[in-house]
Amino acid sequence: MAKIPTVRLNNGVEMPLEGFGVFQVDDSICERAVSEAIDCGYRLFDTAYSYGNEGAVGAAIKKSGIAREEFFITTKAYIQQMGYEKTMKAVYDSLDALGTGYIDLYLVHMPFGDYYGAWRAMEEMCKNGRIRAIGVSNFLPDRLMDLCYNAEIKPQVNQIELHPHYQREKELALMRELGVQPQAWAPFAEGMKGMFSESVLADIAHKHDKSVPQVILRWDIQRGVAVLPKSIHKERMAENADIWDFILDDEDMRQIGTLDKNTPSMLDTLKPSEVKRLYDYLKNPILTSLQ
Ligand SMILES: NC(=O)c1ccc[n+]([C@@H]2O[C@H](COP(=O)([O-])OP(=O)(O)OC[C@H]3O[C@@H](n4cnc5c(N)ncnc54)[C@H](OP(=O)(O)O)[C@@H]3O)[C@@H](O)[C@H]2O)c1
């Protein structure tokens, strides 16, 4: 299995271009899934306080016997953890849950609440070495630009919904200009809206003797986007990691470009009803028990 290549973030930290996401991976199976993903070559693991499985991620890493420095651990502060003091506590809580000594990348999960207070705390934790890189998630261009103007440490990463049905070309161009590394969450749009059966993707996959998921991930990588596929099946974890031995040509890239619906499939933070849904999510029993 080829080693997953890295990208250098704007503070010099090297981040694997592909990682393993554990959203909606129940705590009870997460440790097994992460251990299998480690076997398949993944070293970046993307969790969050709100996923309720930081402990399982940390446990699998410890059990692997592989040196801590080989791993890249991302976690995130959710809306109720925004604000200088709350975020300080959130970082220590995540460090306790993970047991990994430090966090490689810490993100503001959503552009809501006092994320400027959160950012000051994250900058401080970066300076004291408990976090190696900081970033945001789900930030639209105006929020990202404003943060860049007001931050002492500019965000290293913006993790956003990104897949062939929502390609966000202009936003990627801005991120390139700002030196912020884009990272795609839900690179397969969770398989919704017929993503895996798009004939354009199937034809390209056939041409390269690869699968549709592999073509999607390769397309992201060739646009300079880091990816976070999730699967609880080991054979799919291996399949998703096996994307480093082929190259999509210009015509493949152009054809995939035609699939853009220019609208999110999962999260539209511009909709008040969606913001309400996110705040309602805080009433989720798992989150409540974690608070
Ligand atoms: N920052 C944020 O707000 C945010 C939001 C959402 C997600 N994320 C991150 O992004 C990660 C990935 O997103 P996601 O989990 O929502 O969705 P995703 O990776 O787009 O899709 C996961 C779905 O695709 C299936 N799948 C994966 N590989 C496959 C393959 N090779 N063939 C067929 N089916 C396959 C999985 O099924 P099985 O598991 O059954 O194999 C699962 O149903 C998350 O785990 C999380 O770390 C971040």
C-alpha cells in the first residue's frame, strides 16, 4: 500500500492529503474501524467533540504500537464550546479524551457563536504546543476572509462539504489566494443523490480500471483538495486509500466538472432553518451526556 502523501500547511506542518473520517461511526465500533483503517495505511483521523468517539480514536492509536508522531489527529470544537474560556476547556477535554498528548489540527466546527474568542484560545494553545495547526470548518468566503483579517495566526485549513455535486471552484480559488488548505468532508456526499451511480464517473472509473469512489477522491486530490472518506468496511477503507497509482486527464476533469449542481447536498449554513437544526442538535442525548 503506497504511503499517503502530505501537503505542507501555511505554518509548515505536514498534513496527509487523505484521512479517515469517523462521523456517525458509533463509539462501540469506532476503535475497531480506526484499527482497520490504520492497517490500510491511514494516519490522519478526523473526529470531533460532537461525534462522541474521540476516546475510541485515541485508544486505537495507542493500541497500534505505531509512534504518535506518525499520526495526524484532527478534532473540532462545536457551537456550545465557542468563546475563549469554553474553547480552552474544550481543547483540554479533547486532549483528555484522545490521550494523544497533543492535537495535530483543531478546528472551529461551525461558523456560529463566539468563534473569535475560540480563535484566541486556539492561537494560545498553538503557541504552547498542545495544538500543531488550527483551522475552521464550514466557513463561507466572507467569514473566512474576515477571520484572516482579524487573526494573529491565519487558519491553516477550511474543512467544507465538497463533492462532484458541489464543486465550489471560486471558493477554492480564494482559499488558494489566502493560503488556506481546503479539505473535503463527505467527499461522496454520503452516497446521496445517486453519487455512486453517476454514469460520467462510472465511465471514467472503467477507463482507468478503478472504482467510482476512487475517481472522486483522485479528482479532489488533483484539484489540491485534501480528502476525508469514511467507511466502516475494511475492503472499502483499502479501496479508498488506493488512489495514488493513476492520474485523471484533462478530459476526465472537464467531464466531472459538468456534474456540479452548485448547491450543498447536506449543509446550507445560509438557511436559518439549518442554523436552528444545528442548535437543536445540541439537545442530542449523546452531546448532552458529554457536556
Ligand atoms: N466538518 C464537518 O462539518 C463535517 C461534516 C460531515 C463529515 N465530516 C467529516 O468527513 C468525513 C466523511 O464524510 P461522511 O462520513 O459524512 O461521508 P462520505 O465519506 O462522503 O460517505 C460515507 C458513506 O459512503 C460509503 N462508502 C465509503 N466508501 C465507499 C466505497 N468505496 N464504496 C461504496 N460506499 C462507500 C460509506 O458506507 P460504509 O461506511 O457502510 O462503508 C458511507 O455510507 C466524516 O466521517 C467526518 O470526519 C465533517
